[in-house]
Amino acid sequence: MKSKIFGLLAMVMVALLVTGFAYAVWTETLYIEGTVETGYLDAQMVPGYSWDSEPEGKDYSEIYCYVEEEDPYTLIVVVENAYPCIDYYQGFGIENTGSIPLNITRISGPYGNLTYVGTVVVLDSYLGPISLPIQVDPGEIAWFVLYVHLDNNAEESSTYTFEMEITVAQWNEAPA
């Protein structure tokens, strides 16, 4: 009986040895290498054209904007020699300088000394209302117009500056 158990154990050992050898001969480890490159989100402000509602020959005030070289994320808007009841229009763009599409998700403001003497509304480039979010592809510019109306509280010969805050997010993270 001991020899039967020993014989059975020897056969199991031989079977395991053959299986192990066959496995070692018929297997190989393969490796997969890869590189993942991510895109980046970036945008900057672009100044546009400006105009106002002053009649021809009585164009005393003006609106203009600029972007400082050190800070391409900030558009500074200035109304000079202002007086009440004038409508100003300032074009501007948001350029997608990144490598992935972006969504404009929020526009807030104005912030500055214009807050209590005027109204600022952001319009699309056709002077209509905007609907957020707005997608901008890489290398593209979304154009807008700031409509500024100075009410009767505006002081004559004053200079008003203000800024708006615009939030952008990557296209697939922006709320719908």
C-alpha cells in the first residue's frame, strides 16, 4: 500500500514537472509601453473696435480697451471725458491659446468706478444676448461687445475704468 501511495505521489510529481516545463516553454512575458500627452487650457483677451452714440461733430468722449503685455488675461476698459446719457460699445474677444477646446462658463462684473453710474451688458458680436456656455476651439476667437450706458449720475469730464471677470473651463468639465 505504501508503494501504491509512493507510486501515485511520484506520478503526480512527474505530471507537475512536465506541466511546469511545458508552461515555461509556452509562455512569454510581453510589455506594453506608451506615452500619454495631455492638452492644456489657456486663453487671453483680444481688444476690438469701439464706437459710441455721440452725434457727428460732437464726439468729445471715447471708450477704448487694452491688454497689458505682462497680463494677457485682463482687458482694461476705459471711458474718458464721459458725460451722462451716452451709449458706448467696446468689442473684445476671448482667444483660445491652448491645445484643447474651452467653454466660457461665466461672465460677471463690472468691477470698478463705473458700478454706480452706468450699466454694462455683454452682447454677442451681432449685438444680441449671449447664452453660456460658449465653446471656443484652439486657435479660434469668440467675439463680444460690451454695451456701456452712462446714466444721469455720471459726472461730466470723468474717466471711468472697469473690468469684467470671465471664467473658462475645459470643454468637457463645463456645466451644460
